[in-house]
Amino acid sequence: MNEARWREKTAHGKIVCRLCPRGCVIQEDSPGFCGARKNIAGSLHSLAYGRPAAIALDPIEKKPLYHFYPGASTISLGTLGCNMRCPHCQNASLSFAAPEDFLSIPLRQPETIADEAIKNGSRIISWTYNEPLVWAEYVLESARAAREKGISSVLVTAGLANPEPWAELLPVLDACCLDIKGWGDGLYKKLTGFPGFEYVLQNAVSAFDSGCHLEIVTNLMSGWNDDDASLLAIAEWIGTRLSPDVPWHITASRPAHRLMDLAPTPPGTIERAAALGRKAGLRHVYGGNIHNKKLQETLCPQCAAALIRREGFLVRENLITQNGRCPHCETEIYGRF
Ligand code: SF4
């Protein structure tokens, strides 16, 4: 177990965790809300440090990242625990595991993760599956060590972090795939169990401003976050506070966790949301988890030529030049290619 950072001691052996805005006040021998940090004998420990519960080789498109080395593979890691309680969680077996389950996972030193990527023929590590902020110390050390070996790091996150740890993570990250789950604190409370909307927006801005490659994801759930006003608000915010070039992935949800009776999001809802995104001026809007090849294509924002054609997570054709331009009109395309 590793001593956790971003914490303060209070009187009577309690510790306030400052990693995320929940700010858990943790008494001795108890875990924080996420289950990944625990007060042991008056010190805060990261139970998740070095304990990857899932490792797999994925296409980068699965994160989803469409403008970050399209067609590349990425070694993907997740641990246990989560600082949210989304009723539709797609990875509940990881996110809501018991804190004692960490101990059954073999320990991996941070320097070994880049070697795992190289061994699998990948140049990218993705911190994903559960919320990776819960093992921020390990992500930070692993990503720093990986960069020295020329390996990139991607954070797939809901962005519910305090500004200080977030600012420490950004310099070691090459790309971030960040959820904006809905519009407004009320909806965030319903969707994640915590009204952290402003933290998420602020962290998206600081990620973009830092030069980290950024793509935004919104998973649509019928009747929860799929109304026109909310979708337009998200799209307009991306276009004005980030950039119209930042890709927006609108994905269909499937029945999961506590919402097993929620019908899968109809393709028409994704298509309507994509139209709103384009109406708001976004240049790269994608639909995910539905069969619609047109909503998976990357188009040149200038001449509208199809530059990348995809089928599922496979890249069928990629015409973007090595210096990231449209081969027809030479317009620069946002991303790393
Ligand atoms: S990271 Fe975990 S322990 Fe720390 S404040 Fe957030 S939920 Fe609580």
C-alpha cells in the first residue's frame, strides 16, 4: 500500500481527502467514498496503487478517441473503485468492488506499465474502465515513467477531480477523453450522485488549455439527458469554451447496472444530437454504439471530403497526411496523426 497524496489531517486521527471534490472526511480504519483510499493508523493510503484489476489491448477508437493516432492499439488498464455512483455504470463490477478486493490483485510497479505496452506492440497507455482518478498517484508515476520510454498516456475520465491534482496530472498526459454527462448540477447529481458539473467543465478547459489532446463524450440515456436544450448547451459550450475542432462523441447507452430496464438509446436520438452539434458549429461530431457509418467518418471541416472511414472500432481508410492535413485542400485537422 502506498501513502496517498492530496490529503489533510484533522483532529482525532481523521483525514480529509483532497483528490476529488467529494472531500471525504475519513476516520481511522475506514475507506473513502470511492473505496480506493483508506485511513490506516492515521495516514491516508492508496489501496489502488499498483493494483490493475483489468488489462487489455484495445483499439484507440474504443476509448473513444478518433483524432489521436487513428488505428493505433492501446494497452488499457483499470483498477477498482469510483468516486461516482452512476445508475447506468458500464463497469460496475470494477467500480463498486469492495476495498478488500484490492489485496488479491498482484502488485505492478509503475515502471512496468510502459514495458507492457511495448511487449504488446503498442505506444499508448490508456487509463480507463473504472474512473482512473481514484489511482491518480499511480497514473502520474506510470505516465511519467512511460514518457521517458516514448510511450503516450491517455486518461478516460469523468473529470471529477480537484484542480490541484488535475493540474499535476495534465503535464504527463498526451490525451484525455472526458465525459460531459449532462448539463447542470441537478443532472450531475442524478447521473453521478454528486453535483460536480462546474469541476468537470473547469477541468475540460484546463486540459484543453494545457495542450493535452482532448475529445468529449456524452452518453445519452433516454429521458435523462437527451433533451434538445441540454444537448445544444453542451455543444455550444464545447464550441465556445474549448474549440469547434474538439471532437464530440455522442454515444448510445445500453441497459446496465441499476438501469437494466432502460431501453437502449434509439439511433434517431444520436442522429438528432449530432445534428444539434453541427448546428452549434462543431466540426467533428460522432455517433457511437449505433450502426451508422456516416456518423463514424472524419470529414474535412473545409472541403467536406471523407478523410477517415471506420467500421465499428476498425479504421478502414485514413487519408489524413502525416502532418495532419487534408490531402485535398491541406486544411489542418485537429489531433495527432
Ligand atoms: S478520491 Fe475517494 S476518498 Fe478522496 S474525496 Fe474522492 S471519493 Fe473521497
